[in-house]
Amino acid sequence: MNQRQTRSKEPPRAHPFKTSAELAIARCRQLAHYSEDSDNTRRTFLSPPMRECHREITSWLQALGAKVRIDAVGNLRAFYPGAQAAAPSLLIGSHLDTVPNAGAFDGILGVLLAVALVAALDGEKLPFGIEVVGFSEEEGVRFGEPFIGSRALVGRLDEQLLNRRDSSGVTVRQAIEDFGLHPEKIPEALVPTSTLSYLEFHIEQGPVLEALNLPLGVVEAIAGQSRQEFTFIGRANHAGTTPMHLRHDSIAAAAEWISAVERLAQSSPGLVATVGKIEAKPGATNVIAGEALLTLDVRHSSNEVRIRAVDDLIRKSQEIALRRGLSVRRNVLLDQQAVAMDPFLVNHIEDAIRRAGCEPHRMASGAGHDAMILAEKVPAGMIFLRTPGGISHDPAESVALEDVEKAIECGVHLLRGLASSSEFLKRT
Amino acid sequence: MNQRQTRSKEPPRAHPFKTSAELAIARCRQLAHYSEDSDNTRRTFLSPPMRECHREITSWLQALGAKVRIDAVGNLRAFYPGAQAAAPSLLIGSHLDTVPNAGAFDGILGVLLAVALVAALDGEKLPFGIEVVGFSEEEGVRFGEPFIGSRALVGRLDEQLLNRRDSSGVTVRQAIEDFGLHPEKIPEALVPTSTLSYLEFHIEQGPVLEALNLPLGVVEAIAGQSRQEFTFIGRANHAGTTPMHLRHDSIAAAAEWISAVERLAQSSPGLVATVGKIEAKPGATNVIAGEALLTLDVRHSSNEVRIRAVDDLIRKSQEIALRRGLSVRRNVLLDQQAVAMDPFLVNHIEDAIRRAGCEPHRMASGAGHDAMILAEKVPAGMIFLRTPGGISHDPAESVALEDVEKAIECGVHLLRGLASSSEFLKRT
């Protein structure tokens, strides 16, 4: 009632970062057109459209007084100096590559928010410089191996990875050379020792913030992941002539286990466990399946909780197989430790979200991010933006203008908060 | 102790039909070599090896005084006359075709047992003639439609079926002509009106008799079959970023339903229910499956029990989908009524099994057989032989010599029992 009266008197004031947010979104949408495919977005490691992407972002950052280079693995590195020449620097960024049939925001919005924060400073110099980074590779599409960009910053881009080949037989090394870069200069991509921290904005790619009706979240940890393949081996038999009590049905065993996976995850706070793939052999309507292959994906911010869950589920699979006269074979696909974000940054981010007028939500990231790699060398922090419908890796991926406004506002509060923290400035 | 003493005095007497049984098995193994494939057995409708198969069986039956013809759909029909020229006849047989990579006994053993029974008469004439039939097609491999041979005997080989094409585009009609037969003579394949009954020996193709340690079973009914396809439609989401309570996981829903299918069948005597096929989309380790397609195969000798079970499982699928925020789509693949075997024959078969020194076991056939088709026109009866390991449709398919001996002995008792039954002879 009161608000309606206010409205009738004067138009509501626009958010101070409305135009900045509109610009960031418009630029994301523009960059989505730089694609290997004509009808959707696909921009993999050092593909031709990556050059156009570099060119645009470079021009935007140069206009803000930043010095831009492309490092030896194709990461865009833009330095906006601090108040003093010898000032340490804060790294802010995300990745420029995309999955096939991608949306316009996964990764690149984080880079554009870094640009927006430099713009918001409006020439003002902080006690630290800002290095905006656009990683060349996070998704792992071209070489089946993610984080090529950020691994160069922490010195983990080894010979094995450089010799890895894409589906055309081109190695990472060759791709770097083909792009006009020099593999021997990879050491120069290392994160400078004077780096105070790494900060990354990213869309949540999940439904949690939307369900809570919150624009922003602060990541406390990036969940560890266990991926395994389970094969229940029973006996293929005639579906008509084999009575129920004489069966060794691998699909029925798998079904019992899938329900156990779901129950365990539902009863363990923060745990997610997924059977995303199931294949049965021979896979005919009238034949009891002799073999069922399933995948298990378990994630949690606590390694202990995750490992215990996986162990429980292995035991459960064996118990089910034994009781039903089947056997179970297992194959470890991935075992990735959880990575904690820097508690100091988590607190500062939480405070900045609050100053932007939002309720902060502490959460684990179920997906991997460049911040996980950077955390090996520098304190890292992440801010999630609400993702409408939780939809990402899809052209329908979107972000709300209001949430981008809040993200910029939060970022500005965070920069100012860190700039006035003597503890932060002593961190190198 | 007593037996051992006996043994030490004289060798155990061989079963009177030992040689006949050995011959039937040897002939099955011989015929398995007449195949479209060089390294395993495949003999589909009117394929070249079918001609060799006809030639051999014809020679064996002619030697026994039978008059042999190949009818217009390629069924081998051999008539061994009764005591009088006008005597009615008893049809005994099974099918000559096989699945790919077949065993040596499915179908053809029933034909060879009919041959063995005629041989066992040693020229004696019964009050009825015996027509041995080797059906040209039961498995449905070549045209994707089973029972072409037996359907001709009951007048159900219609234009639609004659125009059906195999994978090379050849119609049933053309295949008949290519084999040198005449489609216009199909009406002459009809079962004669003077036919008293149809009798079929067949391997069980299941584990029931073996589990009961019994050589022979009598089929009371051929189970009806319902086959349907179910698709649970949920939402594909990121396996790492979607908390358990915000998922619409189609594999988890499918798993819950598969367990319900199994429970229902386990708690309903004689019911078998199978999910033999499951496919999930997108089917990636790190993506919650948005869609899961499953097949359901339900069989029971009572149509009422079967239909109620299917209805229960449909309701269950809907309840699971609703509770989980999914939908479920359904597609009927097959709805086949149960077929009762003739009670008079069942009793006589049971008696004959007993006279052969075995405990008879009344059972339903979970698989379809030619007897199901013949039952439309004449009283039909079936005798099952124990199948080691329940293994069939596989080169490892086998049969025990002792069980074949018992089957011949049982057949001879059955023929004599029917010959002395005035009720049976009045049946035409």
C-alpha cells in the first residue's frame, strides 16, 4: 500500500549497477555468438572463435586502463594496477570456454563481472592491483581433460597433458602452437607470488539458491567426487520359463541397489549420490538380464562423509549380490578430494553479500571450478549467482538482471572490504 | 547294498528305449549342422538348409512306412496310417526352424520323438493314424512374426502375413515360391477334420523340472503374455549441483518400480514378471537421468491374474511418478491370452508319465508353442523334457539321454492309453 503510493509519486530508483549489469549480460550474449557451431554455442580450447572472444574482452579491458596479454596456454590476463607499482594483486576471473550447445553465462559471466568491477572502480586505485583472468579451458571438452587453463597458473600443466590428443589427433602442445602461442613460455603463466587471493563469480548451475529465493551464495567448499562403475552379473534366462525364485536377475539387483543409493544420500545432509547411467545385457523384453552396468557419482564437501558413503554403497552392492546369487564387479573412475575455500574470504564475501542487501547462503559447490585448482596456490573464494530453473549447459541457461546487479554491488563491497583489511593485505 | 550285489552279478539292464533315445539325440545333433551359418545353427523359414532337414527326416519316416509331403508353407507332414483306412488321426510334432546361434533340441527334438514313437510301433497299426508334423516356422526370426507353420494348419495365414517382408524385402509369399511351393495351395495345409488331437514334446527351456529333479512335465496351460513399455519422464539435472530433495530422477523412479514388479510377482503364485530392458537418457555418469525407458513382460496361465497384475503395476508406476514429480508414458507391445491344454490329454499324459516310472509335474508353459496355435482347432497336449541348467537358445542347450528314454517310454504308454480309450476315439 505504502509502496504503491511511493510508486505513484515517482518512478522507483534504478539499482546503481543496473546499466553495468545490463552491459555484462549483453556482452555475455554477444560473446555466445563466437562459436565453432553456426546454430549454437561451442567454444573449446583455442578454437578460432576463442580469438574473437579474446579480441572483444581485450578491447573492453584496455578501455578501463588494464594491460592485457594472452598467456602461453591461451588464458586472457589483464592487469589493472594498484595504488603503488609494487602493490600485490587480487586475481578475479572465470573461464571463457564452453561445452557444446552451451548457454551464454557459464564461466564467461564471471569474467564479465570482473570487468564490471574494474569498471565500477572508475579509475580509482586500490591498495592491490586486480588481475582479470579468462581461463582458456575449464570444461574439458576438446581434450577430455578439464582445467587446462587454470592448471597452467599453478604449475600443473605437465608433459602428459601437453601430449594429450583431441579427437583429430592434435596435441595440446600443437593446439597452443597453432594458435600462435609458445608452449615453452608456459612457466610464465604461473600465478605471481604477489597474488593475494583468487576470486570467482559463477552461476550456481543448480536449483538451491532459487529454491531459497536468494540471489547470491558463498561457496564454502567444492565437493569431492567419487565416480565408480558397478556391474551386477547374474544369469540371462527366459522371462517366461524361469520362475521368480530361480532367477538371478541383474536388473532387479541393480534396482534394489539404486534405491539404497538414493536412501543413503537422502538421509545424509549435503550428500548427493547419483546413478546416471544404466545398461542391461542382453536388454530384450523377454529375457532376464544377465548383466547390468551402472555408474555411481557421489559428492560431498567432507571427504570423510563421501568416502564412508561410497564404502557403505560398495558393501550394500556386495550384500545384494550375495543374497541374490549374483556377483558384482567394480571400477573406480574418479576420486577427487574436496577443496575448501578460504575461510577469511568466505567471511568477507558473506559480509559483502549482506551489504548488498541480500541474505548470504553458505553452500558447497557440487561441480568443479577453476577456484578448486587455484586454491592449491592461493586462498580462493567463490560467489554463486542464482540460476533460473537450475538450468545450465543448455541454450536456455539464463541469469536475472537483478541478480547480476546484486553480484556487482556485492563485488564492490568485497573489494572495498578487502582494501581496508590490513590482514588481507599482509597475505602474500 | 542289495543293488551293489545285483550289479556285481550282472550288468544293469539298459532302458528298452536307450538306442531309440540315442538315435533321436544323434539325429538332432546331425540336423543342427544344416544351418545358414557355418559356425553355429541358424535355420529360418524356408532357408536352404531347411531343404536338407526335410530330406533327412523324410527318409527316416519313409523307412517307417509313412507317406511324406511338404505342405504349401513348408511344413513336413508324414502320415503313418491307422488300422483302418478311414481311421482318424493324431497329430504329433513340433518345429524345424531355429533361432540364430541355436541349440540342437529346441523344436526338433519334438519331431524326432514323434519319429521315435512311430518307430516304436514297429509296424503295428493303432485305431488312429499318426501324422508327424515338422513346422517350418515357430520362432519368428525371419519375418518377425512367429508360428507361420502352425497358423497354416488352423487357417490363420492371412494376406497380411503373406505380404510381410524379411530384412531383404522378400515377402512370405515370395519365400514360399522361391522354395518351389505354391501359396495357392495353403488351404490344403489345414488340419484334417478327422484329427483327434495334437501332441507336442518340447524341451522345457526353463529350470523348473531340473529344480524338482523330474525328467518330464505335463503342460496344463500356455501362459498368456502382456508386454508393455514404460517411460518415466523426470528432469535431467547436474548430478553435483542438484540436492536430493530437488531431483526428479527417472532412474530412481524406475528402480523403485522394478522392485515393485519383482515383489508383486514373488508374492503371486505362478506369476512371472520381468523388466528385461532399461535405457536411460542422457545416460551420463554426472547427469541425473531425465528419462528412463523400461519394458515389462508379465505371464500367467490365468488371464485374470495376469491382467490384474499388469493393472496393479500400471497404477504403481503412476503412483511412483506422481509422488516424485515425474510423468509416465506407456505403450502396449503384446497382449496374448492364455491357452489351456486339453484336460483329457493332460490326465492321460500324467498317467503315461507315471507309467514310465516318473513323478508327473503339472506346469504352465511360460513360452509360446505351436500347441497354442493348434489348440484353436483341436484338443492339444504338451509334454516337457527337463532342460539341463534351463539353458536354451544357446549352443550349450542339451538334454539327458535318460530323459529322452523316459519321454519315448511315456509316449508309447500314452499312444496305447489313447488307443484303448473309447472316449478319445469318439473325439473327432
